[in-house]
Amino acid sequence: MKILVLNCGSSSVKYQLLDMVTERVMAKGLVERVGSKDASFRHEKGNQKLQFNMDVPDHKVAIAKLLELLTDPQWGVLKSVKEIDGVGHRVVHGGEKFACSVKLSPDVRKTLEECCKYAPLHNPANLLGIQAIDELLPEVTQVGVFDTAFHQTMPRKAYLYAIPYKFYEENGIRRYGFHGTSHRYVSQRVAELMGRDIKTLKIVTCHLGNGASIAAVSGGKSIDTSMGFTPLEGLVMGTRSGDLDPAILVALGSEYGYSFSDIDNLLNKKSGLLGLSGLSNDMRDIEAGMENGHEGATRAFEVFTYRIIKYIGSYAAAMNGIDAIVFTGGIGENSAKVREWVLKGLTYLGLELDEALNRSPEKEKLITKPGSKVQAWVVPTNEELVIARDTLALINEK
Ligand code: ADP
């Protein structure tokens, strides 16, 4: 069984082909600047890497080219595209309709179109990817795996905003949460690593990448998460502000003449680590800046880690305790310094960091001492594997 996983963004297509007997990645790649005459293509087969630029007017051309590469005598891993048993799509927004992955039937697609209003940049791109596969591989089963699905178990008290209720009823304005596939994977994986039934565990999962979110997972279910109606809420991110007083938006508009699109751009593209530091949105630059005494980098790092500490504290309260904290995403997996700063703020929970383990080179590891009341782990996320597994499970269901 071979599953193709597609992650179509507004101007990019990420892909992985997985052999589901071994769960091994056979080939993968990334197309960037879709919509341009000079789009970049990166394709990997084992250790061999191919890079070139080409005219990619739309998602369908990108997907046609990647299918061609997958069957190329030199760069491919398949004799024919007929060997692809299913295509799993990462879909950003499933609204309230999807609490798990589903086959992309005509009804499901209609609902996805309705969800475009919630994710105007992402869902239309996901739909273009789905339509491209319809045309290029008409026989294949397609499955949607939603970023929002895992958080559909959040109780009403966690997902409602305290604005007039009609905005929820009539406009769907509520907290949805994102990164659900990653929070689901790392919470299940840490339960396995701990040798415990996830139903008995209270876990806080910290997905810290360019986008960052944190979730409270009690008994295997997400009961709260930091991203909300959009991925802008919550933690400090690379270029996103995360939480802020909504009256600031009003002030920006009424006092300083910012338009809605200026505000959107400011809070999504110019804030976060970049805005606070005036240096970079990249945590590696922030850490290097701190070492060199860069004041902006230091304040960005402080605000970034302090907000994580506050969220973990609030989720300890929400779950009435924590058994384990998991770090994942580019920063969570790689920055020992971020983990150290965060965990040193949690000694009141009885958490004892093992600094040597925290700095050790292993990728998947426990980083607290044996007697620690709360365990902390690093678990590399693998959203593509979850998408491929869900796709396979739904194909086998028929
Ligand atoms: P995305 O949300 O775009 O998928 P990633 O999960 O790839 O992002 O995370 C990107 C972030 O991870 C960047 O801020 C980058 O600096 C950070 N990162 C990657 N490697 C390291 C490292 N060794 N130390 C600190 N931060 C790192």
C-alpha cells in the first residue's frame, strides 16, 4: 500500500509518498511560489536531492509535475501512478463538521467550501489540490485530515468567546484550534513512550514552530488549546502576535489610521519574535542574538518563553494536574534553551529538569529526572505519517 500525502498552501505544495507496510518515506518534496513563472521545486529520493525552477501557474501543474517525478526512471520510486492507493490531504479548517478524518465525498467537499470563509487563504488551496487529484488520478480514494478536528472535543466553556452568543450561532465565531494532527500524534506517542494508557493521562503538548500552539490533552482528548478562531491567538510566534487586548485593534484603526488589511498584516506578518526583536522571526537568530547581547533578541525570547509558562500553568489548572509535557515543532524539538527556560518556571509542579538529557543529541527523549512528578519529553512530530495512517484506515474500511 502506498499513500501520497499532500499539503497544499496558498502558494506551495508539500508532498510525501509513504510505503505503508514499513511506514517509510519513499520520496518527498516541496514546490514553492506556485503561481509564478519561476517556482522552485525540491524533490528528494533517499539521500539524492533534485532542485530546479520552472513555470508553475497553478496547483494542478505542480501536482502533475510531482506525479511525473514520482514515476521518473531516475528520480522516481514508482513504475506507474496506479501504484498510489490513496491520497491524504492536510486540510486546515473543518469547522464544526469534522471531528475526525473523512473520505472526500461530494458532500464533504461542499462543506469544505463552506469552511473557506474561516480559512480564506488555506482551504481554497486545499480544494485546488483535491480537484487536481480528481483530474489527474480519477480512480484514487482521497481523504481529508483536518487541522481543527482533534480540538472538536473542547467543551463549550473552552471554545466560546464572551461576545454576544449570536455571533457563535449565526457566524460560527468560536475557538477552533489548529495543529490538531500534531497535538494528536505527539500526545499518543508520549503515552506509548511512557508505557501508559492515554485515557489515564493529563498531557500538555507544546507545538513550537514558526506557528506555535499548545494544547491540554486529558484522557486522549483535547480540552483546550491556545489558537482560536484563527491561528493568530495564543502563543508568541515567528511573526504573529498571539494574545493581545482586542482594544489595541480599535486603537490602531481609530487613532492611528490603520486599515483592516494593515492590521491583519501587522499582527500576522510583522509581530511575534520578529516584531519584538527587530531582528528575526527565526529562533536560531534570536538565540544567537541573545548570546551576542542583542537587547531586542533577549526581550523577544523572554516574552516568548513567559507566555508558554503561563499557558502551561493555566492548563495545569484546567486539567487539575499534569502528568507530562511534550515539546515538538522546529523550536520545541531543537531548542534546548527554550525548553530549559520554560521548564525552570515549572518547578512548583514538582518538575525536575535533567539538563544533560535536555542537551543530549537524541531526537525523541525524556528530559526530566527519574523522581520528577511531571515528566517532560521531546517528541518529533510527524503529521504526514498520521495523514497517511488515517487515509489507509479509511481505504480499508470500505
Ligand atoms: P513551521 O511552523 O513553518 O513548520 P518549523 O516547525 O519548521 O516551522 O519551525 C521553525 C522554527 O524552528 C524556526 O524558528 C527555527 O529557528 C526553529 N529551529 C530550527 N532548528 C532550531 C535549532 N537548532 N535551535 C533553535 N531553533 C531552531
